Amino acid sequence: MRITFSVIKADVGSLVGHHTVHPQQLEVARSSLSKAKNEGLLTDFHVTAVGDDIQLIMTHQKGINSTQIHQLAWDTFMEITEKVSRKLKLYAAGQDLVATAFSGNMKGLGPGIAEAEFEERTSEPIVVFMADKTEPGAWNLPLYKIFADPFSTPGLVIDETLHSGCTFRVMDVMEDKFVDIDTPDEVYDLLALIGTPGRYIVHSVYRRTDGLFAAAASTARLALIAGKYVGKDDPVMFVRCQHGLPAVGEALEPFAFPHLVAGWMRGSHHGPLMPVSIKDARCTRFDGPPRVAALGFQLCEGKLIGPSDMFDDPAFDKARATANEITDYMRRHGPFMPHRLGPEEMEYTTLVSVLKKLEGKLKPASELQ
Ligand code: 13P
Ligand code: 13P
Ligand code: MG
Ligand code: MG
């Protein structure tokens, strides 16, 4: 059975600053998708939230970039904004809906999308990863480890079907171009690009033996859509697992290392990505630290069986403790880089006005005594 798996997310306003969502927002989302399921548009859905971002996890048979599905997600986010966010004066109502109206599909409108169409296998485990207070490039490092690092995924060495490696499709979000890179042969080329996560972002991954689709990530950058810096796009991705693909534990393993990502306070700081359960996916300290949650599903004729809350596990306590250590360490830098992002990556800055104020006082270096 061919199935399309679509994860579409947006921040449409939140409870207590950028902290979490309001339960009524999720109710509106569930009732909207439930109606679409009853009408036969969706096969199944699951609505969840990580921090102030709402994720619509949907299965259907309309293919990728379907106007009907994207319109459903857009209308759902608009309805939440009107019926709940504005009514309750939640913070930054409609935040990610940067376009004024829907136009054919979601690309360029603000919400993040990860989607793919594939043949459902005999058994189809999928893990959906969702982050708050960071950007799409945050998945680069974990995706590299899952699909190209044998020290993290031994399946690359010992599983016959994975042994030929994977193809990474990488977006250059500045130039709006993409390139396919084969690993392990071109692994250094891949790293040369994706080590710059603000520009080169992994879009999807395929198994090389047969081109089987393995993972998809959201790559939208609001800044580039709006033409000026308007903040970070809290990203989503999903990974198909087992039977010739990374095992579920191999997909989770990279998150035992809370790597540094861009985002956090005012979208303008580096901080550790902390793996948490859905119940702990609410940002607090310094509006963070940035968080990632993961829900695991089994597909059954397109139905979403589950979910299981994958980081709701003491096995990730050490990663959380390390993330808290890193949080203390980074915070001690105050307004200094590299805790604070470079000027070109900051959500907003006073640099221009400070320089203007100092204009009259600026003297040529040759006048230095
Ligand atoms: P499969 O090859 O059947 O996915 O099993 C591998 C496994 O899960 C071991 O961790
Ligand atoms: P969000 O991108 O999650 O809305 O957070 C914005 C922010 O400014 C946090 O300090
Ligand atoms: Mg927000
Ligand atoms: Mg957010």
C-alpha cells in the first residue's frame, strides 16, 4: 500500500511567552483533522506539541505537496490562531503564518513540512523527531550519525542492505538549490557542507542499494521567506527504521550527545539540544535549553499505531544532565559570542543603532597615540 506521511508544524501563538501551547489549541487541531479523517481525506493523524510548536502528523494517499492536505494544515493553523490564540491573547498569535493567504501548497508560507510517499513495508516503524528553540540545520549532525557514522550505527557495517551506504539530499537554503551526496564515498564533501547548518540543510536520506526513502526533514527558513530575519524555524523530521534501515535505537543514539545548536533565547544563542519526553517539552530556563522530543509509531495500512514517547526514558538522563552542565557553561558567557550568535544570524540586534550613536565619536585608527 502506498502511503504519504506528512508532518506539518507551526507556532501559532503560545501560553506564557514562548513556553508551551494551550490545551484548547490542540483541541481545535484534533477536531479539524478528525473531520478530515471522517471525510476520507486523511487515513490517520496524531496531534502533538513541543514547546510552543504544534505538529500535525498525518497519513493519507494524496502524495507529497498535495494542495488538499497542505490547505487542511493551513486552515487548521488559521483556525487555531483565530479561535484560540487571538481570543485568549496568547503570545505571538499566528507567529509562523508569515503569508497572508494559502497559495497552492505550504512552501514559502511559514509552517515547516517533512513529508514523503512510500510503499508501506510488512512492518513499518517510524520515529518522528520535533524540536523547539532551534533551526532545521540542528538535524544535520544526528542525521549524519544515523546514516553515515558506523561508530553510531553499526548497521552500516554489519547489515548487508545498509552496507552500500546512503545518499544525502542537501539543500542550500540561501541559493534555493539541492545536491545529492553519496556516502561513504563522498563523506568529506557532505561534511564540508552540512557543518554549516545555517545554510546547508539535510532534506532527505535514501538507501543506496535500491534508493529506498529513509528520512525526511523540514528545511523552511522563515528569515528567507520573509526577506528579513524573523527568527528560527523549530524543525521536524522522521526516520524509517529496521529491516535494512537503521534500528530504532540507532536512530535515537545520536541524541545521547546534546550537541550545540542555534536558537534558544530570542533565537539568537547557541545552546545544547536536550532530549526530553513530551511532558517535559516546555522551554523554561533562558527560554530553553533547546529541546527535542521523539514519538515512535508503527504504520498499519496507513494507521498510526502508537505513539511511544521515545525519550521518556532514564537512558537519556545522562544526556539531560550533560545538557544542563553545558547550559551553565554557555550562560556564563553572557552577551559574548559564541554563546550569542554572530550578527548575521541574530533574530534582532541593536548593533546598527549603537554604531549610529557612536558615529560622531568614531575616529581613524591613525589618530591613536
Ligand atoms: P532488523 O534487521 O530485523 O531490523 O533487526 C535489527 C535489530 O533490531 C537489532 O537491534
Ligand atoms: P520560538 O521560535 O520558539 O517562538 O521562540 C522565540 C524566542 O524568542 C524565544 O526566546
Ligand atoms: Mg513562539
Ligand atoms: Mg518554538
